Amino acid sequence: MSKLIGIGEALIDMIPTDTNKPIKEVSAFSPIVGGAPANVCGAFSKLSGQSQMITQLGDDPFGDKCYEEWCN
């Protein structure tokens, strides 16, 4: 089995819930876990690889969301 270790940022992308509108007219955003190393690890895992992330998460709701999505 292939293994990958990602080192780098984990973050929350704020994705507009409204499409085809200028950003100033968007009414809400959805928080989506992202960051380039995290995205690569996620894609690798979906392709049957084994991946791990080395990163630092904040002690806040954004860090909690990243942790909960990856570890549950």
C-alpha cells in the first residue's frame, strides 16, 4: 500500500452559497476544510492510499472543524 505524509497548512475555505453573483451580493458562505497539503492527502486517500498530515491547528472552531472532519 502506498503512503503519503503531507506537511503544511490546513485551513477553512469559505465557499459562497450563492453562485453567479458578485462577491458583495453573496448572502452566506459554507466553511470547507482545505489547504493544498490537506487536499492532496484527501485525494490520495480516496485513491486507496494511506495518508497522514503534519500541521498545527488553532484552538478555535476552525481548528475543531478540521480535526473533526479528518479524525472522525
